[in-house]
Amino acid sequence: MAQNGFPSLMLGRPYDPVHVKIKIPLQAVTRDRYSGRKTCFYYGPFEEWTPTLVLSAETDYRIYSFFVKHPVYAFVHILHPSFMLILFEAEPFFYLMRYASRGNKLNFFRHAVIESPEEAEKFCDMVKSSDLSDKDKRRALTWVYRRQKNLDI
């Protein structure tokens, strides 16, 4: 796994940080990536889609957080998932379906915003023609459908 400033994490299934675009509508206070203590480092607000690297990991039992590399300062900090939105793009989300654990990919999908039906269609085509298990294919297609309809996952 490429470090890129990310801490060593106990991931169910190891995967590299994903290049995605995020929005953080409100200013968010982050936690230190190693100790988990609150810091005075603020993220956002990012009103436009901002490219960066993101990793989802379990920080406590069944509690998932995002490890986000700041797009300007390149620090990696822990963000609570409710602070940010992730632009749905076919390539990174397909990568997640292949390599991330169920909890980590679910964390990404729950906070995804699908602005382009073409990206969703491209993702569905990639999933259908892949070697994913039938269960993962159904799961991916259901998650995309529910995100397009703004339903909870």
C-alpha cells in the first residue's frame, strides 16, 4: 500500500488511498491522524469539487472515518464522514468495489453524490463485465441505484 502521508492502518482488506473529488460545505475540525485527539486544524469549507486522496478505515469497532489528505497543505487528518461529500466517479468507486472491505466501500458510497448519470452507467457496465462475485455485483448495482435516488444505504 502506498503511504502518501497516510498512517499505517489495520484495514480488513488493504487498498491504496483513492483519488476523488470532495466538498466540505462547512468548516470541519479534524483529529490528529496518529493519536485521534482533536487538533486546531480546520478543513474547508470547499464549495467546489476539490481533488484529493481519501482512505476510509475503521477507527473504532464498526465506526468508520475518512483519512483525508488536505489538497493544499498535504497533511493527512481524520474527518468524520458527515463533514464531507464525495463526487461519484466510475474508476475510483470500481477500484473500491474490487479491493476495499465491505465497511470501507460502504462508507464511500454512503457519502457519494452522483451528478453524472453517465458515470453511474459506466460504473454499472464495469461491474457487470468484471470478475466480481455475484453478491458484490448486486451490492454495487443496488448502492448506485440507491444513491441516484438519494435513498439511504
